[in-house]
Amino acid sequence: MCGRYDMSETPARLGSRYMVDVGSLAFSPSDDVRPTSSNPVMLLREGRRVVELMRWGLIPYWAKDPKAVANSFNARSEDAYFRPMFRGPFRSRRCVVPASAFYEWTHVPGEQRKMKYRIRRADGDLCALAGLFDVWRGGDQEIRSYTILTTSPNEMMAALHDRMPVILGEEEWDEWLAPGTSIDTLRAMCMPCPSTWLLSELASPAPLNADFRF
């Protein structure tokens, strides 16, 4: 599960890291990105990397009412390729979601509270999270939205949660985004990254009886 993340980079820094022209793209860095907010994602357009803002929480193009769609800020990579909501995006509408870090909460043994952990790249780089996107249109309204793929945890993450986001290596970005990549290759890319890529640090304790539904 990945229900909150940190995206504290500026548009200029993001453009430099992903080697794209961000143009007039404007967004405010945030250390507490939540579902339904608009955030930068990278995708291919006419064979070139671009970064644009999309809503977190995928709305399929075929939805009759976007407000009635169940919360879909995460998708399980193991079955996203055949589930009705995600199979179209998995085949042809993939993106990379940049994150400075992501958060997970874990129970404190013997207590009714959770501790919040911030997980980041050990080398200080951005986490490149594997995502899917779709475009919903109704009348004169258009909603571009995305979801983050999750997978089983690596050894380090298993101590915090039973899921983790799919984190891509830089050498995988273009193949992930390319429209012609096979389903088998894409599924093979949705494995947990090595534990050595990541560091976890205590962010803050959660209050007693905190509600972490999103």
C-alpha cells in the first residue's frame, strides 16, 4: 500500500532529473501528498518524455460517474494486467510517479498506536514509482488521473508493511513507458526493488486510535 508520499522537488529540479522540458508546469512541493490531489507524473508523448499534472486516484475512461468510482490510488501489480479498471492502462497508458519519499505506518507492539515511517532512496535520488494513468471525459470536462502499482515487500519493507510501491531503476524508465513493451516484460518489472536501495526513518508517532483509511 502507498497512501501518502512526499514530493518536495521543484519543477526545475524535476525537469533536470528526468531530462524533460517542464515548460510552464507549476506545482507546489509537498511532503504530504494525498489521494485526489494533483501531482506531477512522467509519461511518453509522441516518443518524448513529458511531465504533466494528474489527479491521484485513477478514474477509468469508461466510468459513467467519476464521483462513484471506488478509491483507486493503488493497484496490485500481480493482477492489474487483467482487472477491468486497470488492464487498458497497464497495456498502453503507463507513467512514472516521482517521489522524494513515501510513508508507511506500523503498529507499536503492545500498544494501540502506529508509528509513521518515511522511506527514501539511500542514494538521495528520487523514487521512480511505477504508475498507470487514464483520461476520463464527460461533456466539457476532462480528468487525467493515475494510480501507483504495488508489489510484495522486500526484506526491509516487510518489517513495516505487507506491500510496497513498485520502484523502477533508471534503466527501466523508457521500457516501462514505451507503448510496445510486452505484458510479460512489464509484469517482470513489477518486482520489489532491492532492500539496499532504500532507507527508512521514523517520521512521527500516530495518535491513539488514528484512522488511516483514505
